[in-house]
Amino acid sequence: MPTVIVTGASRGLGRSIATDLARRGADVIATARSAELLADLADDVDGVEVLAGDITDPATRAGVVDLALARFGSIDGLVNNAGMLDPVAAMHDAHADDWAANLAVNVTAPVALTALALPALRAAGGRVVNISSGVANRPVVGWGAYCTAKAALKMATEVLAAEEPDITAVSVRPGVVDTAMQAEIRRVGASVMTPEGHERFLDLYETGELLDPAVPGSAIAAVALHAPASMSGAFVSWDDDEVLALGS
Ligand code: NAP
């Protein structure tokens, strides 16, 4: 049975990815800061082991890798899903500490966790799935740190793919998903986003067009288990034909 680590698994997209992986028969190591939500996940879903901690803390990263290897003996997949939007602020109001906090979660932590898991991933011919965003490729007013981080994670995925022929590394755009992050965009976005930019997210919510996290979650689980080597380095959308063909 494959073993897959999922970060940011306490809620939203990460919880759905972890749940879907377990449904497909994987052994899952789920991590995030919210211990109670993780305990609920472990209670609700067979095959999920949890470890609570901040992914920017080296001890958390070492803990999840050690737990996977001690409990299951291998690491076949790593889904770097934990992410944060803040700071929502214009570039003229950028503060170094706020940017560093964003990049620590969205870029440095997934890169460092991948490095720790790499020996086991190589041995298993495993897969790294980095959850990126459409904003890796297009600017959004007020989202400087987040757009920059998602673009950086996309490039980190490409470099990883170029360096590591024994693994498959893929960036996935999950679509616009009905999670706490979208609620935050609706709540704080008006202060700094363009009126049209903010309105778009309000409209998607009000017209019921946000994706249920279970839908891209299933597609991403399939990428984590089945992405072919030919996909390594690619930036794909959850609903691309080549992704759906993997069995979402
Ligand atoms: P969410 O509901 O806010 O979930 C974020 C997850 O990341 C939570 O489980 C959170 O858990 C975890 N997390 C945040 N900071 C962390 C930290 N320092 N240490 C450990 N875990 C941390 O958002 P989501 O929408 O599901 O986002 C999941 C991923 O999808 C993110 O990478 C996001 O950028 C990406 N994405 C989302 C959308 C969308 O429309 N929702 C679109 C494009 C990309 P704790 O708070 O328990 O730590």
C-alpha cells in the first residue's frame, strides 16, 4: 500500500485530499497545526495517521517523515498543500516580516519537507505534488506575497523535476475552492483588491460556483498516486484532461 504525506490536512482542500487518498487505499500521514481537527480526521477516516505541528518548524517536518517511515516503512507521495494568503496588502505597504511568514509556509516549508523526504521518495519512485494556483501565472492586486510564493513553488517544482529523475514532481492548480481561504478573500479583499477583482470572488460564492473541495481533492489524490514520469515538472490544472484521465 502506498504511503502519502499530506500537509495542511486539517480542513479545506488538504482534508479532502487526505480523505480521498485513504479511500483509494493509501496509508496517509496528515499534518497541520490544529490538533483537534486532525483528531477528527483520524476518527472519521480509516488509514489516516496524524501529527500536529507548524510546518515551518523543522521538528514538525522531521516528525512527519519519521512517523511515515516508522509506521509504514516508505514514502510514496508527498502533497505539499499547506498554504496561507496573508498578507493581503499592496506592494507599497509590504513588510519584510509579513512576506517572510508567507514565504516560510508557502515555499520554504514545502521545499525543506521535500528535501527530507527525498531519500525515501527516490527509493519508492515516488511523487511530489505541490499545490500551486492560477495566480502563479497572473498578478492579483493586493496578493503580492501569495502570487510570488505560488510562482516560486511552481519553479521549485520544475527545478526538482530537472534534478531528480527517480521521482515525479508536479504543480497543481486546484481551481477556486470553497474553503476558509476563499472566506478570507471575501472578508478582507475589499480593502486592497480592485473592486472587480474582489467582486469576482463574491460572485463565484453567491452563484454557487466555488468548487466543493472533494472534487479537486479527488483529482489531486489521483495525481499523487498515479502521475506518470512524463508529467514531471508540469504545472497542471485539476481539471486538465491528462489529470482527469488518472482517475479522479
Ligand atoms: P485553508 O482552508 O485555509 O487550509 C489551509 C491549510 O493549511 C489548513 O489545513 C491549515 O491548517 C494549513 N496551514 C496553514 N498554515 C500552516 C502552518 N504554518 N503549518 C501547518 N499547516 C498550516 O485553505 P485551502 O483553500 O484548503 O488551501 C489549500 C491549498 O490550496 C493552499 O496551498 C492554497 O494556497 C491552495 N489554493 C487554494 C485555492 C482556493 O480557492 N481555496 C485556490 C488556489 C490554491 P492549520 O490552520 O490547522 O495549521
